[in-house]
Amino acid sequence: MISPECIWPLGAELGEGPVWSSRDKAVYFVDIKRKHVHRYCTETRETMTWPAPSEACFVVPSADGDFVCGLRKGLYRFDARTGAFDKLKDVERDVAVNRLNDGFVDPQGYLWFGSMDDEEDAPTGALYRVGDTGAIERCDDGYVITNGPATSPDRRTLYHTDTLGRTIYAFDLDERGAISNKRAFIHVQGTAHPDGMAVDAEGCLWVSLFGGGCIERYSNDGTQIDTVAFPCSNITKLVFGGDDLRTAYVTTALKGLSEAKRERETLAGGLFAFRSPVPGLPQNVLMRGLVRAS
């Protein structure tokens, strides 16, 4: 039985997007609604919080030592030493209702990210990829809420989540980063919504369930094989970290909880950790398109 531990009860309104920094021995993540980037140092348990200029929707490590952060309407370079955010690219300035959402760096060093309707109503969201020149390529659309880009260990499959539709799609992914052959891979049953996810070394998907109080693990044929229960409802995303990549760090959220549930779920919005029976895949770093020359 896997038993998650709350390692930082910070009460994030919408904690999201954990990434592992082996250099810092730390987990970086965001609180979208409170416009924060957070860091939790796993060896010292020291914490740090930086205010962002707008909703901080994801943060990913870059090969040049900085981070790239998706804010409400664009991609920004984030320097954790100074807390500075410098704009790199505007995104969807012409779609007022949208903001950016989950992001992911693939094993080739390319950034994938999505957009969504901030009112969670209209299918105005899209899936994007940043190419070698820094151009933002629109790869798929028609989503209300995009989430959880991830890739298989053999790098041939990209997974992407239609959260409101409770469906995880699989795409064929070629060596140039092009996707094709979109197909439904997992339909999440019940009333919970699939949020962020991660893939382990065996090719299994660990899917966070917003409103479901758990993470579900699926085999690479889409069969559910395990469940990790949490003491709060809204589980948003996980990342594998630690020296052996067997510690899963998990973000959660207060968003959407009634006042009664907020009082009852005292650890909601906290950062959790648990030990996985198998290692995850290494944290990829951004190496293409937006990396500053050294």
C-alpha cells in the first residue's frame, strides 16, 4: 500500500506542474491562481516562493540553467537567482478568454504546452510545440482544458489529456517532433477529471485525478493496474525525482472545494511525496528553440 506524505502544507489554490531539478535537489512547481512559482529543496526542506507577473501556468528547466515559465499569455524566461521574468514569446494574444496551461519537455528537448478557456467552457484550447527556431507550432486544437503532455519511454508516442472530456489521447510521434494518428487511449470513468500525468520506466501512465482524490496507474495498453489514494480531492500532477527517480512528488489544489471541504481537507493544496515501486523517466530539460546561448 502506497501512502503519500504531505511534505509542504502550503495550501495552494491551484498547485500544478511539478518538475525535478537534479542540480538543486529540488522540486519546482506553480500555483496558477495565486501567481506563484515555488521551490521545495528535498534535502534541507527549505522552501522558496516567487511572485509572477500573471498566472504562472507551468515551469520547466532549461539547459542554460534558467527556467522557462508559461504565464497567462506568453512564454517567459525565469531566473530563480533573481526572481526575474523576461518575456520570450506572446501566445494567443487574440484569444482573450484563454490562458496557457500544462507544459512538458520531451526527450529531444522540445517544449510542448497547451492553452485553455479560463472559464472552462469553450473548446478554444490548443496543443503547441516550440520548434528549433523558437516558432510556436499549433499541433492540435478543440480542447476546453488541455493537460499532461508526456511521452513513452521509446519516444514514439505522445500522450495528451482532454480534461473536460475525461479522455487521454495518444499520438504517433516521429523523430522530427511531428504528431499523427490521434486516437483515444484512456477514458477515465466516473466524475473525476484526468489532470497532469507522468510516465514511468515501464511505460505505464500515472494519471492525477482532479476531484477523484487519487492517482491511477495504467499499463501501456490502457489497462488500470493500480491506485494511490490521497487525503484530499484535487490531485493535479506528479513528477518522479530523487537520485533513483523513485520518489513521486505530487501537487494538489484547493480550487473548486466548498468551504466545508476546505475545512475538512486540511492538507488540500499541499505538496505530497510517495515512494514508487518502479522508477520514473528522467526529467528532460529544454534544449531547443528558447535556450539562451552560453
